[in-house]
Amino acid sequence: MILTRSFVRPATSRDHHQIAHLMYFESHVHRHLDWRSPLDWLGNSSYWVLEDNGQVLAALACPQDPPRVAWIRLFVHAARLPLREAWETLWAIARADLADTPDVTVASIALKRWFQGVLRESGFVPSCDVVTLERRWQPHRQVSPPAGYVLREMRLDDLPRVAEVDRAAFSPLWRNSLTALQRAYRQAAFATVLEHRGEVVGYQISTQNALGAHLARLAVRPDVQG
């Protein structure tokens, strides 16, 4: 494909419609498993579009959240633009931009083989596998927490302490920021915390849809893990 007036620029809210069109109608779409839609990140840094003659042909978003952790939250391109050309053009700009942050880690949960191949060609290496476990509905017995522990529903004012548990339980790559946890709480069908001596030492956040429930986030402070 010959691009006559192409250039890469930061994405803005004015690109919402064109990026949404690419996301919903193109076949090569990578979306991060996130509490936010890729469109919600518009206006943040490290969000780029490849434009030609006023038309957005590709987009790449990898904003940092939390700091020094940049998940690839969106990569999409129009079918008339070759995959490698779209990726290499946008990734070169994003990589240079992220290089200004010391010790930044760029990562992706790449579930589709076409994107796994693109990432490997760019020097990304596998670091862990995502394992999905499913439990069919069946009657279950009520389990009470151990003596001295209290299990209760999560409240909005718990979130700063929930964020502390999250930081303690996960390595930097897998931590959720307070902002992300606030979004998770608003989207939760059921969220609880575990307290011990008045301190939050664990939490879970679950979502629900017509097909079932999803235990989306679970963390226990390391010093009280069994």
C-alpha cells in the first residue's frame, strides 16, 4: 500500500469515532484485559495513531499505569495497511517515547497468535502463562473465616487499604493502581475484604454477566498467606 500523506501523532478524543470503527470492524485487534475500554485511555500519553490523508489507519496505546508499567492496551490496524508496517511504524514511536522513563516495563497479554508473532519479532519474550480455571455451578457449603478474621463487603473507603494489599501481594508488573481498583470496584458484582485486627489483609473483586461470574481479582497480604 502506498501512503501519500501518512504520519504518526498522539491520539486525541477527536479520534474516538475512527478508532472505535477500527476496533469493531477490523480483524487484527488486540485489546488488553482491562477495567477500561481502550477508548477510555484517549488523552493519555503513549497513545498513538497512524494517519493518512485524514484517516486513522492504525492505533497503538501503551500508557503507564501504574508508573513504569506499560501494558499494550490496544493495537489495531486497517486491513489495507500491512500488519508489520502498521506495527513497526507505531512501535518505533512508542518505544522511543517510553525510553524516556527509566526502568519501564512494556508487556502484553497476547492471546492471539498473530499478535504473539509480531511481539516476538520485536524482541518480546514469554514470561508466564495465563491459566483459566472454570467451576460449574453446584451447591456449596458456607465457609466461615478463621477465628480473629472478619469477612465483609468492600466499601469505597476501603480502597486505599485494598491498594496496599495489592502492592504487597503482586510483583510490580501485575499490580493495580488505586485508580484501576476504583474502576474495578464500580464494575464489581460482588467485592469483599478480609480483616484481621482491624486491618484489611485480603480482598476479592468479582464481576458477572449473562454467562456466569468471573473472579477478576484476588489478593492476600503475604504475611498472612497460608
